[in-house]
Amino acid sequence: MNYSVISGDIVSSTSLNHEDRKLVEENISRLLKELKQKFFVYGRVIKGDYLECVVPDASEGLRVALAMKSFIKAIPIDLNTYKSTENRIKQFKIHGIRLAIGYGELSRYQPDEGIIDGEAIYFSGREISGETTYDKERIVIKNTLFFASKSEVLNKNFKPLLALLDVLISKATARQCEVLYLKLMNNQEEEIAKRLGIGQSAVNQHSTSVGWNAIEEAVNYFKMIISNK
């Protein structure tokens, strides 16, 4: 049985102040609970800013990854409270989190005992650890969405797709990311409007601005390809 395993690390987490780090940690805890309820995802946090999530239905891997990214980007961090580290915090606001989807088997998966082992988690972990996002002087962000498997065909097919999604979501506002997250979690626009306290027309406008139609097509394409493996 194949899984999608998502590894991720928060961008510029060490530059956040104590209050904002706590805010991020609390929000990540809520995110993992919601993903577990909706997609039976097993998620855990390692060292405060590194996440690992197992998606049992591998075909939902991209949907879950984009839900994670949009949720993190929507966390209300106020840039005005930062000065010396402002550029690094801007990178958090733009990118939120770097994520790699590893697709493959798990030789051991015992969520109740916190055990994850196998090629899928090795693939995702290597993609994250192998990418350098900053040096001593400045942050250098290239890409923040990755896919890795033992199939070079899949890897090549998904690379440009994830690169385009990366650019699209990096330009999204916090409110657009809120709407995107709720849509990825399969909520209808009427439900989203009630939850966010805005009109349905505003939800539709944010959906259009963030490129929901293209994102939904990408998610469905990933689901179709992985489902047929």
C-alpha cells in the first residue's frame, strides 16, 4: 500500500518572537486536528517547526499539502512588530511553510505509537533537508513545494505543476488563504461565508483572485494520477 507522507518546515520560524512562535504552534495543533478529522491524517510536530504528516489516501496528498500551506500563510503575524528581522518575517508571510510530498510504501506505520518508517517518509524528508532556504546574510527562497517518489515519470510530471502552484499561492493574501484552506477542506462557499463572517460574494471574489479553479484542477489531476497507480 502506498501513502503520501508530507514533511514540512516553517519558513523563518527562528525569527518569530515568542508570542508569534506560540501562535504558530497553537495553530499547527489545530490544523493537525482538522486534517485528522477530514482526511484521517496522522500528523506530528518535531522540534517545534518541523512537521510530518501521513495521508493514508495517497491521492489526497496534494490537497492536504496545499491545505497546510494556505492555513499556515493565513496565521495573523503582524509585520509591524518586527524591524531587524523584517525581511525574514516577510518570507514567512509570503511562503509560510516548505512542504515535500513523498509518495511510496511505508514498511511500518503505527500512528498510536508514533512510528513511521519506509520509503515515503525518506523521500519527503530528503527533499526538505536537501533544500537550503537561507544563508547567514539573507534568505534565499527558490521553491517551497516538492514531490518525490521512486518513479522519475511522476517526479518530472509533478515538478512544473507544483512550481506553478507555489507561485500562485505565494501571491495570495491572508484572507485569500483562509478561503482557499476552507475550500480545500471541502466546505461550500455558503459555509465559508458564515465561518469567516463575510458575504458569499466576497468568498467567491477571494476564490477567483487566488485562482481556485486552477488549484482545484491541479488537485483533481494529482488525485487521478495517483489513484491510477
